Amino acid sequence: MSRLQVSPEEAETDPRFGVRAGGCSVALIVFLRGVNVGGHRSHRPSLLAKQLALYDTVSVGAAGTLIVREPGSPARFLAELRRKLPFEATIAFCDSGDLIRLEMDKPFGAEPQPADVVRFVSILSAAGRCGVALPIDLPEGGEWLVRILGSQDRLVYGLYRRHMKTIGYLGRIDRLFGTPATTRSWSTMLSVLRILKSHEPGEQTANVRGREANAAEPPVKATSRH
């Protein structure tokens, strides 16, 4: 059984994952951690989306990011997702409103970043540890490889440099917030937002935009969990 980052009971009762007025489900954004890394836990996200077509599911890129427009009961959807996966995987999710609110807050400002700097968002498995003083540079002292700028609910956002050591410092987000985190580039999140706002059927759109998003994902090693 895949290890969920939240219990089915929490998914069922969390007020963020209910239904909108009129009975329409709140869209979920689901993130699989550590899949298609170095030949391990390989799968085809587009095929998984087709298997979950009943929930109006769209695949974005190859890293395991799914938009689920009609999840119904989150607990039941996540149980179905576990059954479809051929391996164990850590699963994180947020709802579409979380991501839209983050975009509206313009977390990265308007200034362009250098070519070797990537904007990222990490999705926490549960409510993070309180009292984490932000921003934080990793490593401390000298040139940073990961800069955590802030957090909003379960979304932690920041910058990282393209470097082989970066993945190790991204892994420290787990320890800082006391819960596993799954990281995606802001480019991936923008692709998700475009699909959410456009209400496009998704498969063709997701495949094209997914290639764009994957180009900016963090460097990974075969042993990485991200």
C-alpha cells in the first residue's frame, strides 16, 4: 500500500477538501514523490491519468503531478490512486484554491532570476512545525544553494541553484518543518494553474506543458526521494 502523507480520515474531514456550493468537487492537485528517478519507480503519468479518467484527471509532466478536477470524496480517490500505482509512493496534495492564493500573493516578486536559479514550491505532508523563522539560506554562510523564502499553509516556496548538491539541501525541508515535503518547480505549478483556469481537456495540453515544466525540475540522483 502506498504511504499517504495524510490519513484517509483527515482527507475526508479537512474542510479544504469538501465540495463547492452546488455540489461541485474542489479540484485536487496530487504530487507523487520520488517517481521516475534514475530508472526507479518508473511509471507513465499519462496512463495513470487515463486509468483515473472517472475523476477527470490530467497528468502534467513526467514527475508525477496530477490535476483531479472531480475527486469527489478525497479519501476514496486517494484509495483508488493507491490501487492503481504499481509501487509504493509518498503522496502529497493541496487543493486548487491553495495554489491560486499563492499565485495571487506573488511569492517571488516581479524581478527575473539568474539563469542558474529556479523558483520552487514544496508541498508539506501535514501542517508544518510552527515557529520556523524564514527566510532561510542553505547552507548557512557562504553562497546559498537553497533559499526558503516563506510558507503558506502547507506550501513552502523558495529558490534553488542548479547544482549537484542542491537535492541534499532540498531534503532538509523535511527536517525543518517536521514532515515530508514533495518539491516541484514553479514552472510546473504555473502549468497546473493554466490548465485549471482554462478548463481544457488536458491530455494534449498537459503533455506539451509538462515538457516545459520538466525542463526546470530539480536535479536528482537515483537515491533521491524527490
